[in-house]
Amino acid sequence: MNRSERACQIWAVLAWAARNRQTLTYSYLSKLIGVPAPGLGQLLEPIQSYCLVSKLPPLSILVVQQESGLPGSGFTGASALELAKAQMAVFSFDWLEHGNPQPSKLEAAVLQQASNGC
């Protein structure tokens, strides 16, 4: 499974989490999808880029560090001062109605606007 295919898998998990107004730690998401937590940042980038390019709330904000409850250093979808507001926008958006973008759209978004802040 390539990066964008994994991102589609993660998108579905995050859309469900948003519907339930939940955040997920990197370690929990790692267990859900079977990918080591240190590799999740590169898998979240297509989601973050797609949201930026499509002017959607930053869905990847729902993946947080266990210790701080904040997104990791690669998250660039909102400024530190706007995190709570951005998270509320994610919770309010109808992700299930929007649907899961195809892997090709996610990869195209990364090419258009790379977004991993690391």
C-alpha cells in the first residue's frame, strides 16, 4: 500500500473521529491502521495538503501527541493560536458527506502544496 492509499485509510478513521468529536493519539492511530507511529507524519501529509488546497478544515488536527494533546511538529494546518478554533471547525464539518478523496487527489495535493512542516 503506498502513501496515498494509506492516507485514504486514515481519512476514513479521522472522518469517523470528527463525527464523534474525538481526537486520536499517534499511538492509537498506529494500532488502528498497523503502521508504526513514527511513520504517521508522512502519511498524514497528503490529508493535510488536500485540506489546505481544497480550503477544508484541517482534518489531520485530530491526530495528537499523547503527552501534550497537540498535533505533532509536522502539522501546519493552523497556527498555534488557532488550534482550538480549527479543531471545532473540523468537528463541525460533515466529512462523511464530503466523502473520502481518491489516492490520486491526495497525492496531487501534496505535489501542489507540500505541507509537512518538519
